[in-house]
Amino acid sequence: MEPESRTVVRSPGSERVLVIMAKAPRPGAVKTRLASCLSPNAVIAFYRCLLDDSLELARSLGSVEVAIMCPESDTEELARLAGEKATVIAQKGDGLAAALTSVFAHFTELQARRVIAFNSDSPHLPRSVLEEAFERLAAHDVVVGPTYDGGYYLVGAKAFHPTLFGRDGMGTSSALEKLLARVRDLELSAALVEPFYDVDVCDDLTRLAAELRIAPDRAPRTATWLKDSESVMAHSEPGTEER
């Protein structure tokens, strides 16, 4: 795939909103399943790179408002890290289901907008996938980007549906299945974009490093960090599947 040129464009108040689901980079709080192949300090450094590149990816889309949704305790730190790149919003409640519910409650409250939330660990996602998600959302109630392990890296909607995200199955191999079941129960239309992967375990890290060696422009800061850390990762053991 050819590297994509990324021109920074911010459009507060846009009809399209792209929200990054993030946490403050603190030991034991982010990317915990990479602990078997990276030191605690390395995990934090790596996550900062992922977040920074995710912000640049989001800002590369034209006419899109960019935001971060995070736990209330993380807002101050993430606001410092994001600077002028994004608005940081505190979620209501704990956990990912509450965070996703907060995204659509907040950004569709005053007007109907196409709102997409995606992971902070997918900066290598092609920009074309995000554009396609917005296009499909124009004709459907919900859009979803599946991961290969049964979850999803992206979800979008044009209205707030209080029961769309349940705590059951979040972060498991049945997350996508349960989400789509709730979509059907609510009698909403749904569209899927192409499957992708996020970086949860050490095998994902190895795959990402190999891809970014070929196309570092997809996530420049992450590519540089991975290249500088190759000697450490070469002697690591594969990660487990536990969260």
C-alpha cells in the first residue's frame, strides 16, 4: 500500500466527528498485555507514540472535528499531551462501554452528526478506511470496523442509543457479535468496513513493526520508536492472550 500524504486540517463544529478512545499513559493502565515483551517504561513510551500518530491520522481527514474521550482522571494529562490537536472530553462512568456511550451522548446531543470512535492503538489504519466509514455512515445508522479476533476497532453512529453498548462481552472475542445483536434488537441498519487489527499482544507488535519497516509514513513516530527498539523486541517472548 502506498503511504498516504497527511495534511493537518481541523474543523471544530464539523458535521463529521472523529473521537479517539484513550487513557493517560501510566504504568499498568495501558497496553498491559505487552508486559511480556516490553518493560513498563517501554510500554508507556510505545503508547505515547501510538496516541500521537493516531491524533495525526485523525487530523489528516478533511472537515473533521477531532476529540479524545477518556476517564475523568486522565483529562488533564491527555489535554497536555494533545495540546491543540484535539478536544479532550471526560467520559461518564467507568469502562469502555461507558466511554463509547459517552461519545455519542456528547457529540450527537445538539445536532445529528456522523460520529466515529476508534482505538488509540490503530494509527497504522489507512486513512481511506476512516473516509469509507464516514461514507457508509451517511446511509446507515451504525458503522463498525471488525478486528480479526472478534472485537472491533471502530464504531460510528449518527444518534445516541443508550443501550447500544453493554458491559457484557466488551474486550472479548464476542464483542462484535454482541454489538451487532444489539444493533438488530434496536432495529438499526449497520454497515461494516474492512477488518483490521489493533496492537494488544506481542504478536501484534511484531506484525506492526514489520509493516512499518516497509511503510513508516503510515505511523512515523511509532515506526521510529519500533526501529530504535528492535534489539529489545528481538529477544522478547510472545505475549499471552490474557487481558
